[in-house]
Amino acid sequence: MPPPTVPFFLTSTTLATTTKKPQPQAQPPPPPCDAEAQASASTSHASAASASYAARMRLNPHLALPLFDHLLRSGADPDPAAYALALACCARGRDRAAAAQLHAHAAKRGIVASHRRVRGRLVHAYAVCGMLPHARRVFDGGTDNDMFAWNCLLRGYAQEGGDADALRDFFARMPFRDSISWNTVLSWCVANGEYDEAIAVFREMLASQECQPDRVTLVSVVSAIAYLGALALGLWAHAYVIRKGVEVEEKLSSALINMYSKCGFIEGAVYVFENAGEKMSLDTWNAMLAGFTANGCSARALELFTRMESKGLVPNKITFNSVLNACSHGGFVQEGIRHFKRMFKVYGIEPDIAHYGCMVDLFSRAGMFEKAEEIIQIMPMEPDASMLKALLAACRTHKNLELGKKAGHRLIEAAPNDHAGYVLLSNIYALDGNWGGVHKVRKLMLDRGVLKIPGSSSVELNGVIHEFISGDK
């Protein structure tokens, strides 16, 4: 039977759970041989219709669900390719209801159990929609799951983030692993602060020789090294990139710049930046700006910003956050005021809490507390803990005790579980000789169960990071 003439974009996107095929008009029964020919022709036509719809779904992936709905209404049975394409559309749109409905529809026809491609797409759809138990049940229902299904469920465990043991156990049980498998675990380690484990997983990947690390792998590894501050490991990772001829595109170059900056080797960051060539993106420039700022190279950061503007690049909020930070740390008050005004007037960027915080820090460090208070009064949001800490620290430095007490009490209200506010405020009272105030603040801290986190330092020896806590023998 030919499909209806109603255009597919006018049909409902709700999947039909049951489809009744139109009854043919009563005709004299054909001879037996003609009946077999008609049945064969009908089956062939239905298969051709399904294949035609599947081809249209490939050309229009975002319209796969409406096309699938129209296919059902045409009276033809979808083939496995049509189910797979419709489920891929569910995954892209995070459409839980449609995924469940497609699952029921395919299960009635036995397609989930018999076609691993459909099963894999269903695992993927459930996993990205956050329906991990459903994905696991579908996965466990098959005995011939392919690499795609294994990786989809692994990503589901990583995406959920809660059960680390389940992720590790599933990864260990995988019969074979490709770069996607390893990259999923590495990304999870970095995202969850398991930086040492990320390095261990990378070493295991190299030892297994299952696959070669790619750019995604190295971005995760270099990011983990940056957080650890392990310069020797970072130099080794960079040498590995060069030795293996891995293309240093914008993400990897930004990661290397960030790693060298956090390890305090700013010239290494400059080397990567200057050799990025045409692959430099705004993120690469922002990474270098942040690196200069974090390492106290404020003048170099402002010079780089001028160079960036001369090349016609349009800065964003992250760019101006680094520029204003550089002005603050370098004591360039007038430069900071000028860039703060240009951010909105020239580039139309509305300042956020981070930009206002930079200006409060800029004025506070310069002892211009009236200007700092003025910024706090005019900004359209309440000051956050970082802003109040900057103000309080500057009050202690410049001996502005009255403002320091006000800022200290506001900081404790804004962040009651942060030990820094109590310590800074007690120091202000101590500078004022108000030992009763010191006792009250310390008692309040004790009553609330807030503990001062001891300082620590790290030493890298033979590629291993050793952390020492203050007072550790």
C-alpha cells in the first residue's frame, strides 16, 4: 500500500503504539498463484517503503522521530535501521518518553533481542537520558553487545558520577577497550578530582597496548598534571606529544599552556603559545593571559591583550576576567578602570560577579576603600565570599580595621562553613587589640564545628607527588 500523501511535517510526533492497517476493499478472491504473487509484492513494497524512510531519516536526523511516526501511519513495519535512527534522535534530544515508547514498540516485534545495533542505540538513548538502570537491563538482555553498547553504558556510569566502584568494575569487565573507553575513564577521573588515578589509568593504557592515546586522551592527562603541579610529568607528556607527532590543536595547546602555567614554568607556556600558529583560538589566548596573571606577569598580560586586539580578536568575559586580575595584581589602577569601562562600551559585555570582584580587589589592594565600597553598592548582585575575602585581606594589610570588621561579619554570614572568614576577622580584632572580639570569633567558629584546614606543600620525586601537611613529622 503506498504511503499517505499528507506531508510528514504535518503529522503528529507522538509514536503510534498500535497501528491498524487499512482493510482492502472486497474483491473476488484471486487464484492461489496470484495470491502468492500479491503477498510477495506487498512484502517487497513494505520493505522498500521502510528503506525509503530510513534514507530520509539519515538525511534529516533532527526529523527522525516525525518521519518514524509517519512510517508507522503509512502501514509499513519499520526495519532495524529505522529504529536505530529514531533512537539516535531520542538520544540527541534527551527524549525519555519517546525512547521508552520506541523500546516497547521494538520489543513487541522482537527487534531489541535480535538486532544488536538497535539494542546499542537503545542503551545509548537511555544512558544519555540518565536512565541508567533501564540501559543496564537492555544491555544485560543481549549476549552479543558490540563496542558501541559497551562504551555507551560506560559513559552512562561516568555521566552519573555517583558510583565510582560500578564504573571501575564495568571498565575492568570490558572484553576489549578502545580509545573511547579509556578517554571516558580519564575524563571522569579529572572531572572528579582523581588526578593521581588519572595518571595511573594513563600508564595502564600505555602498558595494555590496546590502543594509542589520541588528542582527547592527552588533554585529560595534561589537565590532571596541571592540577597536581607535576612539572616533570608535564615535560614528559609534552615530549610524548612531540615524539608521537600528535597534532597540537586548540584544546591540547590550551591544556599545555595551562599546565605549564600552573607548574610555574611560564616560559614553557610561552613556547607552546608561540608555536601554536594558525591553531590559536580565543581559548588559547585566554589560557596564556591567565598564565601570565597567575604567575605575577601583569605587564606581559596587558601587552598580550593589546596584541590580541591588534589581531582583530574579540575578547569575551573570560578574557576580561584575566585582564582585570592582571591590573589588580600589578597595581595598574587606571588601566583596570579603563578596561572595565571598555568591556561594556566597546564590546557590549555585561560585567558579572567575577568582574566586579576584580575591581573591588583592585581598589582594595591600592587602599582605595571608598571606591571599593562604591563598586559593592552599585553592582546589581550581593557580594560573594571571594569578593569579601579580598576586601578583608586588604583591610588587614592597610589597617582599615572598622571596614575590616564589617566585611568580616558579612563574610561569615555569606560563608558560615569557610574557616577563612573566622581567621581573617579574628586577625582584625587582634590588630585592634580587642582580645574579647578574638575570643568571640574563635568560640563561634568552635561552636559551629568549623575547622581550620592545615596548610600543605607538595614535592615531586621520580614522577610521584608527595604531599606534606603542616606539622606533619
